[in-house]
Amino acid sequence: MKKIILIITTSLLVVSAYAQNNTQNEYKEWKPTQDEYTNFDIGKYTTPDIVRNQLDFNFDFRSYSSRSNDSNPDTDRKYENSNFTGNISSFFSRYVNTRKKISSLTGNLSLEGNYQSWKDKQTFTNNNSANIDNNSSSFQQNPSLVLSWSNKWYFSELIFMDYGINGKISHNFRHEKRKNQSEDIDQKQKELSLNITPQLGIGYGRIENVRDARQAVYIANALSKNSVLTRNLSDDELFELSQIISTVKNKRFFDSRLRLIEEISTVDSFFVDKNLLADNGAAYFTTLYDMWQYGDLFSRRSGYEISFLIRPYHYSHQNVKYTPIMQDVINNSNQHIISLNFSYEKPFKLNWQHSLAAEVSGSLGSNSDQYKETNYNYKNNAKYKGFSAYTNYSLGYYPNTRTNIRVSASQQMSKNIYDDKRNYTNYYSMISANLYYYFSPNLRLSSSYWFTYMQNRNKEDVGFFYNSNRFSSLFNIQLTYSIF
């Protein structure tokens, strides 16, 4: 697996380098020493009033495998799992950024299919003759709709109110087959889920989107390398060009030709009005066109935020029906959550990005479970207190306009304590690597590899506990096409 990942990563980098050298008329982005604007700090850019809309269609394929060894005083268990998943989804977003407000509205409609197989071997240490071997498979379909609305309203330059709501509805169909020494099961399951979470809070700081400033540097540097400018741009001129780029992108046309004509004409007017052009022929326009198409493909951000948030009522409903064994399971849960959040983004020497996020939260919650069968009806209610902490660091590298490589490390811990003295403690660690490559501004190939370690320490009744240690890995290839 590691060899496959290395080969794919190397191949994409080679393709990226080749494509850049062929589309950009012999100047070499791969050599940062040729950059005329290495000292320009894109992190100081401030965005003008903008409105951005985006609609993506996504085709996704994933493979997953894991192995684990678990033990408690009565049982040893070995578990192997493999998984194949395909997904077709659409994603819409509307982003508004002004000095008074940063607002985001997103929606995601997904149609996912999954095939999974696993082997499970259990040995009961208090009875050496008792072993259980399971061989199972399942097929699953899961259509879902996710909506998210968030707002930051600024009272002053850095103090803001944070409010919004998240919601999800999904319907899951699952067909499972299981076979072992004592049973042969063929079962179907239908599940309806609903989640709603409003939030309200206050914060300090501001994180700016500086992607357009990076594109301005790409354009100025590319034109300089092609010797079509009379002089280099000053920092003030780069800032002005960045704001022009941000403003012209507010205009949206369903006819992409009209949109491109408007955008290129606006940027061209800037260079003409400043008397910056030594040559406005083919080399100038093809370079400008190329950098406009590929210069803003990756998000770049700068700044920090610290916020205190309240999620006054996180509500979750789940209803699961089983056939041919008739069973109806209904779960309702709610949480009241408070959290302290910190985010930090820092562009470094144009081609690098530091990202840090951390969160500490506490909660009060309750679960209500109801089981209905032909001759059986059971209800259960439980209340609990929860605590969790999370941190993530990412380092991004942007060697050219088409390619982004990102490595990340994260750690999460959570603990729930129930009124009946049960408690559950979970630890989660992850190291990941991601590679993105654009064939065109609308067509993106991405691949990722995750390696995770999960540790569970659960205490049920007096004298009984459950400990689990699990290592897993995930390799993913994804192709995304953006409509506009």
C-alpha cells in the first residue's frame, strides 16, 4: 500500500510539473528563487465586500482496511475489515464577506453506496473450547441532505457575535448477511435520522481569505518572467490588484465565456491604466489568461479567532426498522454544549501555510431509547455529563498553481459520565496526507491517506470494563467537477 501511494504521489507531481512547463511558456514556477515578489506578505491582505457562489458535483471512490486486537478479562478478539465505497454528491455554497459580516450558507446532497466484508474471531479465555468465527458482508445505500448556515457579525474590527444552525436528514438502507457456526442471517434494515444544532456565541479576531492576493502575485510574477512589464509592481499596486480581483469575481454569469471576458478585461485595464505593459501581445494575454484560470484554485487564509460558543439544544432522532425479524428501535437524544475555540492561519513565504485549530467543550445530555418487537416493549432513559478536547495542526505546500500537498496531525479526547456510574473515555489520533491536482479549473483529482489510532476505555458495571485499541488506514481517490 505504501508503494502504491508513493507511486501515485510521485506521478501526480511529475504530471503537474510537466503541465505547468507546457502551459506557461517556459517560465518555471517550480523555482521559487525566480519569484520577483517573495517578500510580499499576502497575510496582510484585507478582503473588500464580496459575494461568492459555488456549485460542485463530486464522484468519489474509497477503499479502507483495518485490523485490531481487543481484550478484557473474559475475551480475546481479533478483527479484520475491508470496505469499498462509491459516492455521487452535489455541493452548493454561498459566501459573503464584508467588514461587518462574514456569512456562509452551504448545502450538500449525497447518494452513497457501500460494500463491506469482515472477519471476527473471538476466544473466551474462561472456556478454551469456546470460539466464535464470523464471516459477514453488507450492502448499504445512504442518501442524505446536509444544510449549514453560519454568521459572524462584527461589532468592531475584531469583536463579533457568532450564530447559526446546522441540520441533517438521511435515510439508510442496509442488507446484511452473516454466517458462523451457529447462525445464518439475511437481514434488511431501514433507518431515518434527523439532527439539528443551533449555536450562539461571541468571539475576538478575524480570519481573512487571502486567496486573491496570492493570485495577484502569481499574475505579476508570471508577467515579469515573460518580460511583458515595464517594471515590477509595488506592494501597494499588488494590494490594489488583489482587491480588483476580489471585486470582479463577484459578478457571475452562467455563460462562462462572458464571465471570463469581463474578468480579463477588468484586470487588463489595471495594467493599461498604470502604464505597466511593455508588450500587450500574445505572450501577455496567454499568460494573464493562464494565471487567471489556475492562480486561485486553493484556499489561503490569514489571521486568528478565539470564540466562546453555546449550542443550547443539539437534537438527534433515529428510527430503525428491521425485517424479516420485526423490530423497531427509536432513539432520541439532546445535548447542551459550551465550547472554547481557537483557530490560527498563517501564510509563510507565499508557498507554505500553517494552520492550527483547538477546541475544549463540556456538555449535559440525555438519551431516550425505545425497543418494540412483536412480544416485547422496552424503554430506557439516561443522563450524562461530557467533556472533550481537540487539536489539529496542518502544514500546506503549494509548489505551483495546480498542486497542493498537505500533511496534518490531530488528537482528540472525550469522556462521558452517566448518572448510573457508567463512563466512557475515548482517544483518537490521526496522521494524514492529502494531494490535490487540477486538470482544469473545473476538474480536480484528489487523493488522501489517513492513519489512525483509537483507544477506548469503557466502564460499565462494577467489576466489568471494556478496553479496545485499534489501528486503521484509509486510502481515497476522488474526482470533482465544478459547474460554476
